[in-house]
Amino acid sequence: MRADVADLLGESPADIGDDDNLMDLGLDSMRVLGLVMRWGETGIALEFPHLAEHVTLAGWWATVQQLQKQAGQG
């Protein structure tokens, strides 16, 4: 996740912290939608609202873990 976000923002993954506000770093809703589509292809039932309600990698990762658990994958 961190590498994908960093790539979109033109940053190094090491420069993006777990609790950094991704919107403050320049991530916008169109880019988030692109990530949802890309990550959804991995089999996780991820939708835009799942990520829109969180603004950090830590929040996104917790959401993905919860979705995997609900799907019996975690």
C-alpha cells in the first residue's frame, strides 16, 4: 500500500508514515478511486467509502484486515 501511494505522490515510501494524513500529502479522491480499483483486483471487496473514511495508511490497513477477516481470508 505504502509503495503504491508513494508512487502516486512522487515520494519515497520511506517518506510516508503510517499516521500521515494522505490528503495533506496531496492524495485526492480520483487517485484514491484508482487505488481502490487496483487493490480490488486482488480479491478484497474494497470500495471507495472504505478508504474515504480514513486518511492514513494505518487506517487503510486496518480496514483491509477487517475485510479479509470478514471474507475468511485472514
